[in-house]
Amino acid sequence: MPDHVFILLPLLGAVAWGFLTYNRLVGLRNQVEAAWSDIDVQLKRRHDLVPLLVTTVKAYARHEQETLRRVMEQRASALAATGPRAQFEAEAGVLEGVASVMAVAEAYPELKAGENFLQLQRDFVDVEDHIQYSRRFYNGAVKLNNTLVEQFPALLVARMFGFRQAEFFDADYS
């Protein structure tokens, strides 16, 4: 074999590895983005339920207007939040507000027994289950992405093409 073959083969191997690594990084980045989109959909479902809950409780609990106003403000903050960290912090406020409204409802037996309120409770439980599943899937995608972005020699390709670590959606969220 000619000597230049011994030089070209490792070079071609390194280029092929670079292409494969780049494509894997693109795939993981897209998986993280798609998983975040799933979380976003579920959070929007929750946000859509908040006004229904407030309206239902408002009819019974006229003297609880401050609690109802606060949960709507927390919802507005969550709708405006961008990125996992800001979203996590805003969603913690929404959950706190929803819990406050649910606690208010406990004081009104006729409200608790009403079909609309019972359906809203079921809907919230369903949405929370979907959010937890989506969060786990997203965090799994982030873990794979971050691992590859940090591993040598893949980190060389990642840095060269601007691939970055993604933020986890905190595990203590819920």
C-alpha cells in the first residue's frame, strides 16, 4: 500500500467521526427542544384551567378576592416566563396559587360537591400527571445532550459549532 493511504485513512476516519458527532449533537438538541415543547403544551393546559377554577370559586367565595387575584397574577407571570429556570419559578407560584384556591374551596361544601368543581379537580390531576411525565422525558433528553456536550472528544465538535448544555426543569417541581 502506498504511504499516503496510511495518512488518508485516519484523516477520513476523523472527518467521518466529526460528521457523526455533529449529527448526534443536532439530534439531541432537537430532542431537547421537542421535549420542552411537550412541557409547554401541558403548562398551557394548566394555565387554561386556572381562570375556570377562579370563576367557579369566585361565585361562592366573594370575600376571597385577594387569593383569586393573586393566582391570576401568578398565571400571568408563568405565561410570560421563558426558559426552564424562569418557567420553573413561575410555575411554582401557579401551583401555590392553585393550592390556595383549592383550600378556599374546602370551606364551601356546596362548591366542593359541585360537578364543575369536581371536573376541574380531575382536570388538574390529569394535567399534573402529564406535566410530570413530560418533565421526566425532557430532563432525560437534557441529560443525554449535556453528557455528550461535556464528553471528550465530542466536546471539541460541540464547542466548534456552538452546542451548549441545556437547563434541567428542576426535579423538585410539582
